[in-house]
Amino acid sequence: MQQLTQKLKTGDLKITETPLPIVSPKQVMVRNFFSLISAGTERSTVKTARKGYIGKAKERPEQVRQVLQTLKSQGLVQTYRAVMKKLDSYSPLGYSCAGEVVDIGPGAIGFSIGDRVACGGLTASHAEYVSVPMNLCVKLEPDADFKSAAYNTVGAIAMQGVRQADLRLGETCAVVGLGLLGQLTSLLLKASGVRVIGIDIDSAMVDLASKHCAELAMRRDETGIEGQIEHFTKGLGCDAVIITAASTSLDPINFAGAICRKRGTVVVVGAVPTGFEREPHFYKKELQVKMSCSYGPGRYDPAYEDKGQDYPPAYVRWTEKRNMQEFQSLLHRKKIDVNYLTTHTFKLEDAPHAYDMMIEKSEPFIGILIAYDTLKADNPNQSKILMVPASDRTPSSVNIAFFGAGSYAQGNLLPNIPKQSSVKLKGVLTTSGSSSRSVAERFGFEFCTSNKNELFADDDINTVFIATRHDSHAKFVIEALKNGKNVFVEKPLCLNENELNDIFEFVGTHVEGSNSVKKKTNQSNATESTETTGKPLLMVGFNRRFSALTEQLKIVFPNGPLAMTYRINAGQIPRDSWIQDPDIGGGRIVGEVCHFVDYLTYLNGSLPETVYATAMKDPKNLDDVVTVSLTYRNGSIGTIAYLSNGDKSLPKERVEIYGFGSVAVIEDFKSIEVYSKGKKTIKKLIAQDKGQKKQVDAFIKSVLEGSAAPISLQEIYSATLTTIKIVASLRTGLKIQFR
């Protein structure tokens, strides 16, 4: 399919051929008829992208701080990779469209193939096909006008601002800023029986509002403007002021205070600073200032938007979806008319010219629509885009596919795939067609796709890397192994014991070194498997054991018993992050603590015997301030302190090992200190080394040579099960003994 994209590095806009989007659960796929360019938001985005690096940095100071923090903690190479991943990606544009449903994901209720719909959100982009969450998609009447319906998102934003003003029939509201959002806001106010005053710095916008949606419309610099408003409101002042302007000036907020009546309301919808002057208006009038959040309640709530969980109307009358529905109802019942707002309509292939026009302001514009060729025949191979012609492909021993290619994969896995003729990157799949295309181009994949069967059924592909969200790991691992592929899965292997048992039930007879997994799990030592059966390999991304500093530790302590402590200053992750979601990310223990369980197991050379965990009481119930005590079958003991309540200035990880009269300390995988025979030796690395490169090298070498996987199956099984039992210990308060 074709999609309008932009590269942040250069600001270049182009129509890109990308795979169809994946239709995830609680989503619908829509074939677009029209999409709306949000002139204010998208013009700003494109304008920033066209600036040089210094200009970009000035526009995004918070991102610059994040880059500097990454540079400090992870070094130049990792920072460069993270920055280039962002700059080199194809970034979709747009967030409001209308079209026809062509596919429905599992659990997306209330829709049928062929329904006319309007969509909102970041996935409702300028593309021939979009896949959007069910709560960001509303059904239209059979005779609905697609052009008007494409205003869906901006209409919902305007409606939420009006709801925040909480006005009554006959009251007066001033709208400051009469661009697209201000015009829609004024139309909604007028339809609800509110008297509208429109204010803008542009005479053309003032004239337009005066003609269509405002009883009184004035330029901001008009002489005596405050007096005219006072006269219009019979000396009372405005009951509310809705600011829809975008500005770096404090004038909009202070002006709103000046024209608002006592105990009135100021609603901030547009991007303006809110550092208003307390005197004389806001304090003496006891004004109420409200922020209006996008389309309404539900916005930025993953449970609502991603999982499709609605809020009961009795408690939350107007959600973002119900705002969209009401906006479409007003359009269909002809209570509002947005046709006058459409100044331009561009075909998709001509869409880049629309942005040039907006940046250069070569013509007056308000509402700009993109029209799609709905008579265009469907391409049966839209889910797969070839990047390298078949004639240019060369055979190789290791043919790799990637499932998922987010920040971690692009920063730590893909750059470390060996650059040699015997290793080829074949196909890549991500949830977004534009990101699949970006990754394919950047790293040299032969094709990108949105259909997993294109990877599983490809006989040329013999090795897959799985770097998707955690809830998909188990099913992808099993499906890949069933298709005879070698598997490298980024941690965790799975989320629960049922998934673990499902994997190893299959592994028991189908995977290299698996014939004695259960027997070896019960042995005292975690020895490496030496079987080379020709069966596919399974490896989990426990990279820290491959660090150069870990090699130094193994020289000092070749075996146990050892006393080990691992402290992780993990930092906070918001409660609404997918990582914290038990159904998607599994929580931070399952998702990350597995790293440290594996590391201590590797260091002492023995499998855990008991585990006991305690968590600090936390009103959020996140279980990310945790201590874990482990005992091992060779007599070793280990403590993991996983702490999210510290300060970022402290290095993230510290490992201390005690044994045989020696002590060793690794500090954030940048340095190692060894205390032995009364002497202290220090080794420092130029940059942090957590073993990602050697890990990938070791796995690829095993595939090439047909040798055993770098991490034995019994250690993979043990580390995963131990992590799951940590969660169980927290729930029960009991020490758990492994059988």
C-alpha cells in the first residue's frame, strides 16, 4: 500500500510503498477514502523536521536531555544508534480519516466488513489502509459524507474543549484562535445555543468566523476590543473563554483573563503557555483554568484505547469515542456544516505539495483533505514489499528473519549481526508498515512484511530473531520451532508457567540438546549441552553473561560456591506502560529480573534450589522494589535487589561476588575491581559492555557450525521458571523449593 511518510533526519516527505498494517486484537482495518491534514500540528512537525540538527535540538529540549543521559550511561555507540534509529525512520503523518472497514481483528465488536467509519489517533494516518483501535473508530450512517467525516479527530478535540467550558444555553463564550480548531469550536458552540465571540490575529479568519459561526468576530489588535466585548456581554464579561490558538506568547491566557466574567472559566485547548499573571484578573475574579485533553476521557489510557475497555456512560458520559460519535451525528443531522472549511483537496501522490504550501504559506488554507483512489485494484501481495530483486540475491548459510524491530533490536541486535557472506537478513515484520520499511532499508533486509506466514513458511529462512512485545514471545517461539527455524528470542522467553511448559513440551523432542532437559535440570551443575542433533536451536537473550567483564569474573571465580549480590537501580516506569501490564509485558520481574537470575546462575555454575522474594509496600502494586534471595545446589547464595525508587544519577547495575578469599565488583558493566591476596586491581572499559555483540556472534556461530546453543536449555528453563516463582513467592509470602 502507499503511505505518506517523512524522515525526521532530512524532513523529506514521500509516498512510500509499505506493507499493510497488522490488524491486532480489538482493532479494525480501514480503507481510507479521505484523511484530514491537521494544518497546525502537522505543519509544526514538518517544519521542525526540515531544520538542521541544532534547530531540531532547540525544538525538543527534553529529547536532547534524554540523549545526553544515554550518552553518559551507555556510551557513544549506543547513543548514536538510538538517535539514528529515530532520525532514519519513516514517520507517518496524520491522525484523522474516514473510510470503509475491510478487516476486523479479534474482539473488535460492533463492526462489519463494509461499514463506513471515521477514525482518530496516531494510527489513523495518511495511508491507503490504516488499522485503528475499536475505541478510536466510529460507525457512520450509510449516506454519510466521507469528506466531512474526515474532520473526525479535530472535531472531537473541539467538542472536548466545549465540554470542559460547561456552558449553558444563552451564555457567551470567546474563542481565541480561529484556525481550523477554533472554527470547529465556534460551530459547536453556536449549535448548542451559546453566543460566540471569535478573536484572531488574521483578518481572513475573523471574516470567515463572522460569516459562519460567530456573532462577534474581531482582530486581536482591534482598538477597544475589551470594551466591545464588555458591551456585547452587557457588562458581564464572557462566561468562558476557549483558547484554541498556538503561540509561545502569554497574551492569549492573559487576554482570556481580562475578558472573562467573575468566576468564569478559561479552557486551554491550543498549545499556549499558561504562566498567567495572577493580578488583576485571575485572582480577583476567582477564575477557573481548565486543560482540555485531546479527544476526551480515554485518551492516553492503554486499557481504553488498546484493550477496548469502555467507561460506563453512567459514570463517564462523554468519552473520546462518544465525542467522535456525537460530532458525526451533528454533521449527519446538518446541525453543523464544515464544508466551508475545506480549502484544498490533494490526491495522495500529490500530498507532499500540500505541506510545501503550508510551510511556505503560498496560498490561504484551513482544511486540507487527502483523497484516495478507491477504485484502485487491490494488490494481492500488499503484505510483502521486496527490497532486493530476486536476481540480486545470493545464497547463504544463515538466513535471518526478525519479528519485531523496536529500539532494542535496532540498537543491540541488528547492528551486531555479522557482516559476512554466509549471513543474510531476509525478512522483517513489525506492527507498522512504515517501520518495517524503515528497518528493511536501514539494515539491508531483502523484504519487509506484515504477514508472519511470509517468514514462517519461507524455506530459505532458517533462523528467526523474536523481539516483539513479551506476550507474543511464547507463541512465536513455538511456531518458529515447528517450522524448523533456529530461534533467538529476546527475554523473557514467556510470561507464565503454562507457556513455559508448552514450550518445553515441544522442545522435549524437537530442539537441539533437549532429550535430557528435565534430567539435567535436576542435576547439581548447570553444564553446557554437547549434543549436536541437527535440530533447531533455542536461545534467550541473556546477554550479560557474554560481557568481557563477565569473562574476567569467571577467571577469578571459575566455580562455586559463591556469595553473590546484584543491585539494580532500575528507575521508574509509568504504571500505564505496556511493560507493567501483566497481560502484555508481564511486569518488570518477569520482563527484566530474568536477566539477573540467569547471570547469577551462570557465575556460580549451579541451578537454583530455593527462592524467596519480598517487595516494599507500594500503593500502585507494581512489585518493582523487590529483594530476592536464592540458594543453589552447590551451596552458593545470591541476592538480587531490584529497585525502582532510586535516583538516576547512581549507576544502574552493581555486581559483587565473594568467594575463596577474593572479592570482585562490576560497576554498570563499565569497570571491574578485584580484591585478592591483599591487592586491588581495576580494569575500566572505554564504553559499557553488556555482551550484546558477543551474544549474537555466539548464536550465529552455533547456527553456522551446527553446534550446541551458547546457553543450555536447562539454564534457559531454570532462569525462566525461577523468575516466575519469584512472582509466586511475592504473592504467597513463602520460600519456594524447586523439585
